[in-house]
Amino acid sequence: MAHPERVGVIGGSGFYRLVDDVEHVVVDTPYGPPSAPIALGEVEGRAVAFLARHGTGHELPPHQVNYRANLWALRALGVRRVLGPCAAGSLQSHIHPGDFVVCDQLVDRTWGRAGTFFDGPETNHLAFADPYCPCLRQALVAAGRDRGVSVVDGGTVVVVPGPRFSTRAESRWHRAQGWDVVNMTQSPEAALARELGLCYATVALVTDYDTGVEDLEETGAAQEAGSHGAVSQEAVSQEAVSQEAVFAFFQENLDRLRQVLFTASASVSSQAGADCACAASGFPLS
């Protein structure tokens, strides 16, 4: 069955709905069910397909998400370009809660996840030097600036297994490597999208300073000045990151993220251009 061309959006922690007027579709995949039924709708005239990464009630922790089924289901519905926003903790004192980081690199520190479609007998050593689609990245940066949010153009996300947060020692080590934000879901999601020939990009909404980021003079000065337009920021402290605080901050800033995604979704073509390298490694979909 032929499907119209759509832009896909994968919602992260606390992000379970994109628009209200939708049709929910259940998709069977060779890898089992995706995290939730896929919501088909429109954003400013652009057909979109929305999927809640963790399920509609956040019942799936990061290591239990069926990333292969999620990406396969979106592709089966005609999606060729995917925006995968996520929540993230800042590892650098110049990146503040409320900032939107449009990452251009990732470091994978997860283990045990089903991270490829190529389980044999066919093998494909994927080219993945630049994990995020430059065209989608540009669209997200432009959308953020258009919406008046603080955008960081480029940055490295280190992906940890979860569901626990980092220790202080781990966080300090991540920071010392020069990595910018920490997240639990960007791998294997980005690589699987590339294997399917999908353009993929993320925008990380920074919800907190990760445990161990304790340059209080610099972060505190920015916080006191109310920089970067973040909503309801708490005083910077050395307290450990908590799920409750992260989810609450994300919810307070969810409308800002939706507006960025609306603008980006409407501005990009639903199909990659002929010169886009993302589609070069497409997996045959049967």
C-alpha cells in the first residue's frame, strides 16, 4: 500500500503528543511492535507521523525502547525524514537549562541494545562519521532562531545506558572529554535511521546541569542574569539530578519545543535531495 510522504517526529521524555487532530495507526514490523501507535496528522500543511519514543505513558525506559521497530514503522508509513528531539543534561557551564542544542556528533556509551538491522548473513559497515543530517540540522537551527529560543548550533551528545543518571565522577569525565550534553536515547536511534536511509536530526532541550558540572561561578552568573530565555529555572546547585526535576522542567518548556518542531517540519521537504548522503545506506524494506 502506498503512503503519502511524511515527516516523522519521535517525542522523548514527557513528549507524548504533537497535534490533536490525528489518526492513530498500529504498524506491525519484523522487529515487534513500536513503542506506541503512530499518530498521523498535519502541521502547517505538512503531513507528519508522530511516535512517542517511551510509549504514551512513559512505560518504556531507554534500554527497553524497541528502536528498530520504531524506525521501521515510520519508514513503512512513508517517512523519509525524522526529527528526534530529546531531553538532555548540560555537561558544559556555558550551556544552560532552556537552551536547544542541535547536535552534530554523538558518542555511544550504551551496551546491550539491538543497534543494527544487519544481523547477517548480509553485512553492511555503515558510514557514520557525521551522524546527523546537515539539512535537517539547518532547519532546526533556523526554526529555533525564528521562534526566539536560545539555539546552540552543534555539539556532541554522549549517550549513556540509563535509566539511572550519571555519577559525579562519570559526569566530570564526560565534561573533561569536551562533550556537551548527555542523553539516554540517541543511540541506537540515529544509526538505525541511517541504516534505513532516513535523514535524521535531533534537538536536545537542556533540562539541567548534569551532576558533576559544578563551575558555580560561571553557571550561577548566567542563571542569576536569567539568560537564554529559559522558563522557571531553579537555582544552580550541586544537588543530584532527579527524574522529577527533569520531567517538570521539560513539561514547562514543551510548548517552546513544539513550536520549533512545527516550524522545522513545515520548512523541510519530506524527501531528501538527490545529493543527501543519508539515503546512501538504505536497507531494503519488504
